[in-house]
Amino acid sequence: MKIQVEILAQKIKKLNMTKDFIPLHEPTLNGREKDFVIDCIETGWVSSVGKYVNDFENSLAAYTGVKRAVAVVNGTAALHIALKIVGVEPMDEVLIPSLTFIATGNAVAYCQAIPHFVDVSSQTLGVDPVKLEAYLRDISIIKNGACVNKNTGNRIRAIVPMHTFGHPVNIEPLLAVCAKYQIIVVEDSAESLGSYYKGVHTGNFGVVAAMSFNGNKIITTGGGGAILTNDEELANYAKHLTTTAKVPHQWEFVHDEVGYNYRMPNINAAIGCAQLDQLSLFIKNKRKLVHKYEKIIEEVKGIKLFKEPPFATSNYWLQTLLIDDQKYSLDMVLRTLNENGVMARPAWTPLHKLEPYKKCPKSDLSMTEKLVKQIVNIPSSPYLGE
């Protein structure tokens, strides 16, 4: 089986023969990024105020179809504020997939709330609405208009479905479950810019959503994130909290509550503006890359390419292999690919197995534990699809 993986690596290397080692996901900075950054430097507008912040927020809102976008320093900050503005309080429980990056759990913890782990679907790699409903039916009651965990007595306030590797969760049945149990939906759209569920962009389904523009995302601002919402009042509150809760005044420093210095700098937003201009091309190339990988993998037994579910159009942020863990050792596959010049990474360690979150409540997580033995992410930079 190792020989098969070595052959797979050589085929992947042929996607770009100019590199000795193909990274997992590189930023593509071939647009007007340099011109916009120089403009920031020459005008002196490099910090958290400037025209590029406003332009980036407006362009992002227009692209995703939401009413408002609030740019912040990173995706974790976006999630933190998203949870705060929907009313997550200390000792509330927030349902999240265990199969996610640790930022999802950390944002809950920042609110002094409790991550409550739920299982995912093999169809989407995101929260499984059928399993969720069965679980909530068993462990919760509706009391005074709130969902309460019968085992802990805590309010289950919100859920944070994550669109894993850019693939939208099956959101409509999930929304129905959450409406039934009085649970607020906050979308973790960190990886899904350019992804659609039944023709509607991710981030439009929850009360609020969070995005990330880290260096490895489909577009980057260097470091950055955004809060998306169709609620003008929540957007204004998010902007207020992320600018240290300072009451606008020409010279006085009045802050009306504990706020956060989370605003995205203008120089980062400048990069984002140039990146948004190229987003359609990035997605086009990423979807071409899917077809290239299909041909590469079709003759490899026991390994398949994860494809978008039928109700979704994915940005394919990360190309994902699913290996037959009865035939292949995950460590062997990862080691062999990396040793042969192809960066490959597993899924994240499930959060319920990490030290800070081992004692948190959780449902049956059998699909999560199965998938982490099978997932291998392979090089996904847009230029590989050209």
C-alpha cells in the first residue's frame, strides 16, 4: 500500500513541477495587493481606520449577500463577538462539532460558556441534524422558552455549525431542529467564503456568522476575520464592541461597557480588497483542481476524493481524501506523502480529546472518531487548478 501512496505523491507533484515541496495552501497575491498597501503607507492610514476597511466590509457584504459585514483581526475574534452579541452568557452550553479547529471551542470558552460536542455527518463533515435532533430529544427539555440540558441544568443557548473545509452543512433541517428547541444558530463560516447552500451563500442562515482570512484561507488579509449578519442592530453592536465600546465623540474617551480592540487594520483590509477582486478566479481554479484530483485518484484503490453534497456548491478550500483505514495507516499515508514532496495534513484532533475540553458534555461521536482516521488534506492552492 505504501507503493500506491508513493505513486499518488508523484502524480500530485506533476501538478507543479517547479516546486520541490508543494504546500497545503498558499496565498495567491497576484492582484493589486501591493498597490493598495503602498497607498496605505504613503497616506499614513495603516491602522484600524481608513477607506479600505469600509470598502472591504461593503464588498464582502455584497459578495455574500448579507446586509452587513464587520471586519475584525481574526476569525476567532469574529466567533467570540458573534457569540456575545447573540446573548451567550457564562455557564450556557453551546453545541459545536468536535470535528473543528480549536478556535470554535475557544470562542465559547472566552464567553465563559461550555462547549457541548455533537457529531457530524459523513455527507458534509459538518453537524448531523438527524443525530442532533435525536440527541436533544433525549437530553433536553424546553423550560421558560429555553432549551435546558436535563443532565446539567444549564441552558443550551446556541449552536455553531462549521462548514468544514468549505463544504456547507445541511443547514435547512438543522435550522428546523434549532427552531424546535429554541437554539440560536451562529455559523462558523471561517472556511466557506464562496460556498453556497441551494444557491444561498453560507453565513446567511444563522443570526450571525464568522469568517476567517488567515494566510491559508481562500482569500487572505494576512490576519483577519469578519462578522456577517442580516440584522443591522447586531451589526452596529458588533462594530461597537470591536472598537473598545467607545462612544463616538470628537475628543472625549467614553466607553460604555467592556469592549475589545478587535478591529481589522486598514493595511490588512487593503490586501483583502485586492483579494476579493480575484475570488471568482480562485474558486474557478479550485473547482478545476477537483477534476484533476479525480483523475489522479481514480486508479488508487481504497482512497477516494471527498465531494460536495448535492445541495451545495463548495469553494473546495481544502481538497480532502478519505482513506480506507482498514487498508491504510493514516500515519503511513501522511508520512509518505510529506516525504515525497506533497504536504498532507490530517483533520484536527477532535476537541473532546484535547485537555481543556475533555470534561465537557458530549453526544455519541462515533462518526467524528471514524472520520479522523480517514481524512487526509492535500495541496489545494488555486494555482494548482490552472
